[in-house]
Amino acid sequence: MEEWRGWRKISYESELDHLFVNEIASIPGGDKLFACIQCGTCSGMCPLTPYMDYTPRQIIAMIRAGLRWEVLSCYTTWLCASCYSCTVECPKEIKLTDIMYAVKRMAIKQGVYPKKFPIPILANEFFKSVEDSGRSSEGRLILKLFLKTNPLKLLWQTGLGLRLFLKGRFSLKKEAIHRKNELKCMIKALETEHMVKSREELGLVKETSI
Ligand code: SF4
Ligand code: SF4
């Protein structure tokens, strides 16, 4: 995985996005990231650090520096196994795991994630399926994952898929909950509320004076 480190480059002040840190800090408890002392405990605790392109400590430093694109397009967040070791051991009680999730959500929303890398594709397709029908239809999810990452692998798995299908263990049927429109409204309302809150915290919503 060493080749991932290849596209590091020098960043100039004019390229930094200083609003990025506020967007990440707007998650519940996210403002604690300003208290990071760069001790590296999180990176030392993380079992996935050897495989990451940036360590958890570097991710916090990069968020604070305003390296939006580098953070959103990195592999680190997608390799995070959500084990919470970093969060538990951080001396400043920074919710690193939640920050990893916030970065992933933002990367999906802005379409800035490692293309062809299965984990973000799977997460994105899973979310779209649940948002659309309230359920994740596994057969369709796997099919989309292969088609968007490595269609050739689909050919290798055809035999297995067929055997599972004949035994009734695999289906491409789309499952859906009743009243799925109500779920869509709830998700939309939550997104709108979060957007307004973030804009307020970023100072983008001006107070109206009477
Ligand atoms: S353990 Fe906490 S304070 Fe230390 S580098 Fe990681 S996030 Fe920062
Ligand atoms: S939660 Fe993620 S970043 Fe934190 S220690 Fe576990 S794998 Fe590493």
C-alpha cells in the first residue's frame, strides 16, 4: 500500500480551506478537536495505522490545517474499523471515530473518495438503498458493488451466485418497508436541520435585528 503515499504534495496557504475544520467540528462533541495536542496516542493505539495513508493524528492535524481535499480523498477513514481505541485513549477526549464517520459522510456527499475502492462504494450504495426503500437488498447491493469496482470479479462469482440462487439463499429482489416515504421525509428533515446548524455555527446565517 506504499503507493498511496505517492500523491502527497506541498500545499500553499492559498489552497487551504479554513472552513473545513468548522464543518467537521459541527458534529456533536466535534469542537474538542481544537484541543488536540498531537501526542500521537491515537496513532499508536490504532490497529490499522500500518495500512493507512495518513495516521489518525495526521488526519486531525490536516483537518485543522484546512487540507479538505487531502482528507476527503484519503484511504485512512475508509480503513478505520470503528474499534474506538483512539477515542477511548485520547487524553483530550477527542471523538476520533465520530470524526472519521463525519469525514466519510462528507466525502460521499461531495463525491471525493478513492474511486474503485470497495469500502466507500459499498457504504454509498448501502445508504442509497436504505434511503430509497428503508432496506438493504443484499443481492442487489453486492451486484452494484462488483459492477462499480471490479466487474470481472462478477464473472468469477457467477457459479457461487447461481448455486446460492438455486438454494433460495440469493435474490436480486428489491426489498422495501411500508411507508418508505415517511422515512425519506425524516432523513431529509435531519439533513436540513444539520445543514442549518452547521451554517449557523460557521456564521453563514446572519442574525436578523429587530
Ligand atoms: S490522542 Fe487525541 S490529543 Fe493525541 S494526537 Fe490523537 S487526537 Fe490528538
Ligand atoms: S476507531 Fe478507527 S482510527 Fe480509531 S483506533 Fe480504531 S481503527 Fe483506528
